[in-house]
Amino acid sequence: MDIRRRPPKPPVNPDGSYRFQKDRSPSSSDDHRRRTTIAPPPKASDALPLPLYLTNAVFFTLFFSVAYYLLHRWRDKIRYNTPLHVVTITELGALVALIASFIYLLGFFGIDFVQSFISRASGDAWDLADSNDADTNFLINDDHRLVTCSPPPPVVSVAKLSNPDPIVTESLPEEDEEIVKSVLDGAIPSYSLESRLGDCKRAASIRREALQRITGKSIEGLPLDGFDYESILGQCCEMPVGYVQIPVGIAGPLLLDGFEYSVPMATTEGCLVASTNRGCKAMYISGGATSTVLKDGMTRAPVVRFASARRAAELKFFLESPENFDTLAVVFNRSSRFARLQSVMCTLAGKNAYVRFSCSTGDAMGMNMVSKGVQNVLEFLTDDFPDMDVIGISGNYCSDKKPAAVNWIEGRGKSVVCEAVIRGEIVNKVLKTSVAALVELNMLKNLTGSAVAGSLGGFNAHASNIVSAVFIATGQDPAQNVESSQCITMMEAINDGKDIHISVTMPSIEVGTVGGGTQLASQSACLNLLGVKGASTESPGMNSRRLATIVAGAVLAGELSLMSAIAAGQLVRSHMKYNRSSRDISGATTATTT
């Protein structure tokens, strides 16, 4: 039984019977008779005496269930060294069923019917009936004029309701205009414009125009010109339509380890650069700050599964055995001339094993590098652990872009401690507060307050502010601000309470000076300003470690200044003065609400 579309129902008389319109031409009934006598060609979907959607469901279910069964059987054969060509009657039947269902689905029998069915707009689109039923085979003429339909209500677009900016349509060349129309029609995928045109800026311009026409919203304020779109192709961003401008301010000089740095900070928060600059001034007058890199190693932790917890424990003992480390290091280090395996740590959750690899990565942040090395080790382990099932290259024990205790305790990326001694007179004259007030506030706010809040690595005032600003300016991954901002700020009165010792300990600063966004022109200029652009020619990893210490030094300055402002009661007053917009937005508000 082939389910077909029922045509629209004719008008209904008051007594419930259907009212049909008479044919307006003498040949209409003959034409209909000729149309109905032509038998449709048979379909493969007619093989089963079921409606089309049920036939499709049967073959889809058969295909995936049989494929799943065969894959499990073949995995068992590989595990027990059984030849694959030795098959049972059940497996032979499963193969036949797989081939038959694949042949059926290969032609998408019935799918073309469903797609064309949905695409035809009709009020009776879901009113189906059996065309062989003579009682419901209505003879409907193509010209219906008995029922007059009221016009549909006017459609009010969301764009009109929200009063958006008017769309500014660019005057495009005729060839580009045709491409825009093809993108709108779906003939050309938007993501393929760069490869088709060979001109990244032209592709961005066409995609931008198509976006405005599709959404009905203007993006005139989003700049297009003045950016090298070739530099981000296949590396930084897909399907670009412009770029966002973020102002960059300079804090400093930051006197750190005997060197002066002008720290670039990309931010839209008022007072942030000024406050950090004040902290740098106080540190500079007091003799500067010193920093130490405690650890330098990027991590990746795959998750693997075994049939039992005992087998997972055997893997743990194997990986953490000192006798096997050298072999694992040789396999791991093949991934790069800079990658050097440092440690392997494994923990279990039932029969699942989470293996945390740590390695040095030179001046790169190193996520791709360590992932390649982990892949090499996993392939090597299949010889000794053939029953190991790799669930994922990352099992969140790394832990990347998430606040995690493992990073807070073990560290990830660069672990840095930075300290300074601020003289009492500088605290009074520059920071406008006292040593005792700073020490008390730090204890009650950064330590006790964060503990009450249950903070994880957040024992600081606003380390994330400085980390995010420096990360964006220097081309780091902004999402890694999550773990990179883990910081504990300590303050202690020294020299009989006259001076103050302040330090920040940051165990997970994840930075690099090569790769990713560091190669973009603006970000590269900021790295050059700091003297850490590109790879170090003296020692691999020196530039990235120095950048990590600069981040920690800037955080130290920001912590010192903000805590002083809070202790002196200046925080609200300064933000009211520098962090509020003075633009008159009443007109825009009125336009939106009217």
C-alpha cells in the first residue's frame, strides 16, 4: 500500500456532504481520466506491504543494528585472534541483511518523496489517504473559485519591532552580486567562499553582504577594511565578516627582574589600565618585583576504558613505573623537536583510566604538540594492552579551560610566583592607605572571603582582569583565562610593620609566543613591545616563560592597586568617574520604546 498525498478537500455543504465544482472545459474530465490511467513506475519501497515511512524505518533500523552487531563480532575476533573470514551462519545472514539494506538506502528510496512532500506548501500537507480508496478519490479541478480565503495577516518583522540600524547595502560588482545571490539561495556554501574565490577579503565582503540580507540587520559598525584576512585562513577564525576593535592601553613601566616592560592591555573596562599603572609605579619606586618560574609543562589527559578495574590498574602501574618512563619518553618525543615528556600521572574511576601527560613545549603554548605526543603513546600501548579502548584524547583531567583542583595543585603551563616589597611611605603617598589596612583586607577578603565562597583558585582581588587584558593584546587564547587566572595573593607586614611584602602565586599561566593568534599583526606588535616576539634564539621556551612572568608581574601590580583602593574607600568613586559612559543614550532609549 503506497501512501500518497491527498489533495485539498472541496467545500462542505451544510448537510455535511462535499460540494464539487463543475468542470469549466469539456476536456477537463478527459484530461483527468488520461492522467489517472497512467500507472506510476514501481518503487523499491513497494517491496513491503507497508506505508513508505514504515518501510524506510525498517531498513534504517536493520542497517544500523546489523552494522553494530558485525562491528562487535569483528572486534571480538580481533581480540581473540580469530580470522575475520571465518563466519557463522548468523554472521553470513547479517552480512546479507547489511548489503540489502545498504542497497535500499543508497538510492534514498522514499526520501525524495518525503522531501518533495514537505517542500510543497499546502494547508492539507499532512492529510494523507490511500489513493486506491474510491470513496476518497476526489476529482478536484485545478481552478478553485468557490471558497474565498481571507488574506493572511501582515507579517511584522523582528527587525521593525526592535528598530535596528538601517541596512547599508554596498554597491557590489555584478559578479559579486551574483555570488551573493548564490549564497542566499544555498547554491554556494558560505564557508567555501575563500577556496572558491581565492581572495579572503573579497570572500569576507560577500559573506558580510549576504549576512545583512539574510538577517535584515546592519553591521555597518563592524569594520571590514584594514585587516589581513589571509593571516587567519585555516588558523584563527572561520567565515569572517569583519573584526572587533578593542582599545589597547599601556601600563608601566613594570620593573621586573631588573628589566622594564611596558605592558599592553586590551580592555573596555575603565580604570583597569590606570589602576594597574598605579601599582607599577608603587613597585617601581620601591625597587621593582622579582619572579620565579616554578614549573613549565603543558598537559593532556586521555580517558581509556578496560573490561575491568584490575586491567585499568595494571595500566596505571605500567605508566607510573620508573622503568618504563624512558621508553614512553622516546615514543612521546617523536611528535616534535621541542616536546619533551616530563611526567605521567594516572588515576582511576572504576574501570576507566585518566592518564595525565605533562611535557615541555618550547615557546608554543603547546596544546597541539602534547596531543600529538599522547596519540603516539596510545598507539604504542595497544601492543601491551590490546583490550584498551580509547574513549577520548581528552578526558578533562588535563584540565583545559575549566577551573580544576588538579591545575591548582599540580600546575599547568607555567607556574609562577612573583613578589615585591613596598615601603611604608609609598603605601601612604602613592596608594593612599596603610600597611595594616592592606594586610587586614587581604586576609578577610582574598583569603577568608574566598574560602567562605568556596572559591577554587580565586584567592585574589581581580587577577582575571589583568590576565584577560594581556592575553587579548598578545594573541593568547582568551578561554584559557579560566585556569590562568588562578591566583593566591599574600600580604604580610615586615620590618616591624613599616613595609609590606606582597606576592602572587599563579600555578597555571598558559601562554605562548608562537602559533595561534600570536602571528597576527596587532598581537605580534604587542609581543614585540615586550621583547618576547616569536621563538627564543637563545633557549627554547625562554620567551614564553618571560611572558608568563610579565603576566604575573602585571597581576601583582593590579592586585596592589585595587586592594589599596578598596582599603581607602576609593573604589566606587573612581569607577563613577572613569568607568561610566557620558554619552546621551536617552534618544536611543526613546526610539526603542516608542
